[in-house]
Amino acid sequence: MEKNRGPAGWPSVGRTQSGSSNDDSLSPLAAPPLDQIPTYLKVKHLLSYFDVFGLDNPFHRTRDDLSVDCTTINGRRCMNFAGYNYLGLSGHPDVSAAAKAAIDRYGTSASASRLAAGQIPLHLELEREIAAMLGVEECATFTSGYSTNVSAIGHLFGPKDLLIHDSLIHRSIVTGCQLAGGRRLRFPHNDWQALDRILTDNRHKYRYALVLVEGVYSMDGDIADLPKLISIKKRHHALLFVDEAHSLGVLGDRGFGVAEHFGLDPNDVDIWMGTLSKAMASCGGYIAGKAGMIQNLKLTAPGFVFAAAMSPPDTAAALTALRVMKAEPQRVARLRQRSQLFLELARTRNLATGTSNGSAIIPLITGDPVLAVELSDELLKKEIVVQPIVYPAVDRSASRLRFFINALHTEEQIRITVEAVALLVLRPRPSPLKVTLAHHQ
């Protein structure tokens, strides 16, 4: 008989503390203390299973040095598949030197927003070079990728607009759409035909219709069909927003992103968004596109006007990383080769890699959160670092390990890792941990 299951399908080992779902009272006396909010208690309950199964908590692990092809955890040197440092530029001597020089000249903080305290030349240089790389008119930088999406979408669009996004879009885009207050619809992942039907049925009712997608999807590692999306958005007089958090530095011969990957005119996309914390070895985000839209954001968007600017070292690091990427396209080529090798080896061993294709993100779908955590724990004992992705980041049935490849990984590291994973997956396990990992057809 199947054991009783707890939240998100975890085996039940006890009752959670929560308020009665039948209590409709709005009395402040009925509000839970801030450390007893049901959402927190639910996650806390899930974390309790680590002790039950004798597993180390895989979240918020502390590392002692750079996150490159290897990193040090608990004094042990491990092969690292848990970082976004796609091109190995975080820790690159030129990037680090530029950040240090910026501190010496400008200090560690921008001290205020650019409207309040002014800007430094590095801000303008970075924005000009991003816009030139993408092939669009102008760019605005923000202090984080998450706030970039929330600020831009929430400010540019409103209740009279239709916001349609892929079902697997990043949470920051969902939050931005909610802030905008327009009608929000979603279409099945990468299903451009469903998107076309939604626009056919609804476009005429709204001022703007905005389609929001990612260049590379962060959980699955597959690529948006940008040519189809552009065709659809033109036919329906809609706007297209592309989040390049995981495609900048990864796609295209030079790493210029999904437009270069498909050989498209970048001006066919209305709003380009990207982050600077991944291939660009820094922290921050950007919006790029038409000059008027960018000036609007710089003069009126709360997330730009009322937020401190990117710090000098972050700005210098991103600018220098961009320049190194352009000067050394072999990094992008090596990343592509290593990623393809990992994917081919994993599929040869019948590992469930989902829809990953052509990116540096390769999931191992387990379909069971306990198994995902257990595999991560066992791999760490073999000095391989990879994080489990479980509820609430994904549904229980979509639980997985998520491997990030970077340009510094060697072929030997990849072969060792895939073989270690395959042996663990194929090893018999006692119920309820035993699952079958069917290869995705």
C-alpha cells in the first residue's frame, strides 16, 4: 500500500502547524505570527525530510572559493555543476582587475540612484556596449535581473493591456505582469500555435498585447522558437519581450544571444531583457530596445528612478566580461561543445533530460523530490556538486537535478559526472525512493 503523502508528494512524517482553512474571520487576532505563516511552515515541513532520510540540506551550501568548473565545499574540492558562470569569466583576471580599479576610483557603491547622485562613465559605457552587441538603439541597466523584469513590465504596461507568457516563464516576469494589472494569460510551453489562437481570440480587446518568453528556459534548457514568435506577433500587431538571462553568452557564434542564434533582425523584438549575473560575471540586469522606451524607463520607472544604480565594481566587471567574450569567441564555442557532449552522453545512458537542447542547462528529471535530494547528496559524496530542484520551484512530478555547464569544464569531468549519475540512477533503491527514469521521447 502506498504511504500517505505529505505536501508536494513528500512522504508524510507528521502534521504541519497551520491556521484553520475554514476560518473566514478577518480579525487581526486571527492573523498568524510572521514566523508561522502557512507558506513558510509548508516549506519548513518539506525540509524536515532531510533529517528523516539522513540527508544533508542541499540548499544554502557554503562554498569557500570561486564557482567555476570546480569549487570547494566543506574543505573538499568538487566538480561544480551548480553555478551560472557559463563562460568562466567570474574570476577571470581582467574582470577582477577592472572591478578592483573601479573601487579604487569610484568606491564600492553608487551611493544613490542615477537621477539623485549622478552616474559614472562606466554606466554609460556598459549600456552603449550592450545595445551595440544586441544591435538595438539603447539600453538601461538595473541592479538585479529580478527587479529588471518587475520594474519594466510593471511600469510600461497597465490594466488596458493583454500580457501573454509561456507557461514556464520565470517568476520575475509573472510578478511584473501582476504589477502591471493587465489581463494575464499563458500558453503551453513553446506552443506557438496555442499562442496564435489566444491572440486571435483576444487581441482586439486590448491596447497592447505583449508576448513574453525566455531565450533559453532556465529549468529545462530548451530554446524559444523565436522565428515563429516574431511572425505571430507581427501578424497580430503585438509586442514581443525576450528574457535572455540564460541565452546571453550561450547562444550564437559570438554569444550574442538568441537573435544571433537564429540569424534574425534584433529589432523585430520590441523589448530585450538580460541579466549580468551569469555569463557576464557580475550582478544586475538590463532592458534594451528603442531609444524612446529606454528614456521613458530612465526618467519614470520606479525601479530605476528610486533605486540605487549598479555599483562601480559590478558595472566594471560586467563591462569587462562583455569585452572578453567578444575578444575570445572560443569560450562560447567550447561551452557549446561541452554542453552537447554532456547531453549526448546522458541520453546514451538513457537519462531523462527532458527537452534540453542547444543550451548549457541540462536537467535530470526524477519525478520525485526525495530522489532528487538523495541523488544530490550522493553525488556530493563523490565530489560532484549539483543542486536538486523541487517544490515550490517546480511541481513534484517535475522534480529534478539541474546541471549547469561552463566553458571551463573538461571532457573528462563531464564523462566522469555522467557515468556517476547513471550508476546512481540505475542502482536498486528501497520503496518509496525507487523510481523509473524513462528517457524523454
